[in-house]
Amino acid sequence: MPSDAFPAKAGPTDIKSLSARQHPETALPLTTRRTACILRRLKLADISKVMLKDDKKDPFGDNSIFKGLPNGGASWTPWNPPPEPVREPTLMPERWPEPKARTDKVFAKSCTGEWCSTDAGTTVEPASNFGAIMMAGAMLLPSASDAIAAALGADMGLGRMAGGGIMQRSHTWLLRGAGGPASLFIVGMLPAKMGDGTLYTDDELRNLTQATTRVRFQLRRDTEGELQIYGIHSKASGDDSVRTVQARWNADKSAMEAHLNGITILMTPRRGRHGTLEPLVYPENSDARLGTLLVHPIPDDTDSQLEGLPGEDITAEDCILVFPADSGLRSMYVVYARPFNGDHGYHQPPKELAAFPDAKVAPRKTSVKGGGGLRKRWKTQAGEIFEWDSQHGAIEKYNKRGKHLGEFDAETGTQTKSADSTREVEP
């Protein structure tokens, strides 16, 4: 084998020559090698541009992806997304159901009854449980007030006899058409405030002709001739409806006037346009009269006039006085009595009908002419109805359907007037 078949062992110089042939730039001086490296990198960059010429965006040259990173992406700090903005809670308005309008409101009720209930009482209780009560009577006016009385057209004053003086607060009460001293007695009541939504408001009463109440009062004379007051629990099935009377300002607004079936009550400010009127006190003032005033329950199917109690029944009428909104006065229950067979010709009803012995006392339903009280009523088992006419002192008879049959004498049963086809009552 020829000697040149195998190359001689390469020395250091030969290895260096071989490396220079494979990597020519290493054979160049250091400065030249650096320049060659830069040129190579530029060449690779040109190739990269050619390869990516169809891309719309160079992912390697776009730094937008680093903008949201901490320190522009140049830190090893962990990247956390920014917190969501705190949103204020949306508060939805609470929608409570509208309260249902009550259909069982009353003018007055006992403060000892159940909350929000308007049922009539069933036990004897003090009248003060229903409100503040006062009694007053017709009296002569002092001579110093003659000019004021003449300007207002008043002929009598209304003086306090007993009670809290509820009629005299800021106003003095006068009368027109009363007739004379002791010709009229009045019991007034301001209902106690309950706060449970069961009582009429003054605005509601101004739009009503009648109002329901759970207490009413009656006036009687005892065996000694003294005037007595009795209260009754008025039930929904009986005498619980009372008419309202609207008091109005007169032409010059010097007084309010309430017309009560033949008489007029005038309420004038104590220091009014025509002068000063001091509160009036009845000559026979006695506060003890109202100290034991009680309200009594009425059994079912009986007359509401308390016939079992002592005293002579007298003609009385009641109403609810409602005052103008700008007067500052609250609505008041009033019952007033006039003497029997006096100037007004009222007749006392009999306790029994001698001419019709099978007629029994029944709950009253028909109003006295002009409003106020209710006529005393009797009924037979056959359903015939008898009612007392206090103006003529006679009995009005009706059939079981409420049709008028004529007027009769209560003692003899003699018919004194024929039937009136236009008259009828509630059976």
C-alpha cells in the first residue's frame, strides 16, 4: 500500500487548517470575525422578513402583548389580571301592598275593646272609655254680652253644667230658637283617639250624611224631676247610625252655625269680631252628675231605649256636629232634649200599647221627622208594625211589608187617620 494512502497524523497546525476550511470566518482576524457574525445575523433577519412577508402582524416585533404585563414584561413578577371594578348594588324599592280601605269605621268606640275591632261592647263600662263628655244647658246671657248676641242673632247661651268643658275651648256656644232658660239640654262627647285606623277622620265625616258609632246617649227624668243621662252600646244590627250636621260659617265669619231641627247652635270665638264672650257656666252646675255615667249593653230583640232603667223617657235627638276644616274644631257627638208638650209639642211614647196588647217592643229603625232620634217601635207575631208619632201623640200602623195602614189611638185603638199609600217604613 502506498505510503500516501493514509494521511499523516494531523498536527495542531493541520487541525487549525481544517477548522478554517469548515468555518472560514475563524481564520479571519478577530475584528473581521465579528463583522462576519453581524452580517450572518443580518442575513438571517432578511430571511425572516421574507418568510413573514404575508403576515399582517409580526408576533416577534409587536410589543403590545407586553403592555399589560408588570414592568412591560421585563420582570419575573407574576402577572395577575386587574381586579374587576366594584359595582354599587342596585337597590330595588320594596313594594308593600296598599292597605285595604276599611268599611267598618265608626265615630266612637270603647278604648278597652280589641285593637282594630269595631264591635259593640257587651258589658257595663264608664262613659269615659269612649271620650271626653260634657253636659250643658240653655241659660240667659249676661247683660254685658247683649250687643254680641244681637249681632249674631242669638237669644240664649249654652252654659256648662258638668264635665270637661269640651264645648268651651276657644269658642263660646250660643243658641237661637231655644225658647227660654232650661228649655234645652245638651250632652256632647269628643271621641277618644285610638290610633288603629278604626275611627272616621274629620275629612271623611264632611262627606257623610250619616255615621256609625258604638255609643249613644239618652236623657231621662227621674222621679224627682232630675235629668239623668244613660249610655248604650249601639250594635251593628240596631241603632248604630247617627246623622251628621255640617256647621257653616255665617256671612262675616264671626260664628259657625249648626241647624238642629228647629234650633240653631252658634259657636263664636271668645275674642271675636264683635267683642269678647267669656265661657258660660250653668247656674246649677254639678260635676257629680257625670261622675257615674255608664254605658249599658242592650240585649238582642229589645228596644234600644233602656226601658228597664229608672226614669221617664223624654224626647231627645242626637247627631254628629262636623265643623269647617279651618275652624280647628274636632267633630263632636251631641244629644239634645227639649221638654215634653212644651213649645214644640212633643209627646212621650207609652211603655205599652193598651189597644194592641200582643205588640212587643222591637228595635227602632225609622228616624223622627227632621232627623236625630228614632221612633219607638212595636211588632206583633204576625209581623204588623206600630211606631210612635211623638208630634201628634198617636200610633202609626204598618203591615209586615212596611206599607202604611193608618194612624190609631194608642189607648182605644180607634183609627184617627186613613192609610197613606206614599208612606212606608223598613220592615
